Amino acid sequence: MKFQGTGAVRRFYFTLLLSHTILAVVIVPMVAITLRRAIRRDFVRHARIARWTLPLWLYVSVTGVLVYWMLYHAYRAA
């Protein structure tokens, strides 16, 4: 679906979409590594990567919902 917003909102949307997409790709192996270290009870190394994994995962989750809302609800075609 084509984004219908214009001006500054359009630039904001595509910046948000780009950061969301890149970090969504990055977060997948980070989650796997974090989970594997927790399962193996390697909590020192787990904590080191979990400090980065959790905030990035939360960012990707929230921006995914925001991108969806902007695309399908806030700026949809009339």
C-alpha cells in the first residue's frame, strides 16, 4: 500500500520505516543468541547482550505498530 501522507509526516514515516526494517533484521540473531545464553545458564554473557537486545526489541515492536497505524489508519486514502 502506498503511504498517503505528505510533507514532514512523509519524511518521518519513511525514516521510521527504514529504522524499523533495519533493526528488525538485526534483532533476530540477537534474540537467538540471548535466548541460547539464558538456556545454557551463561548469565554473565547473557546479561551483556540482553542489555542491548531488550531495548532494540521494544523499539522494533513499538515502531511496527506505529508504522501499521500510520499506513492503514492515520493517512489512508479516502
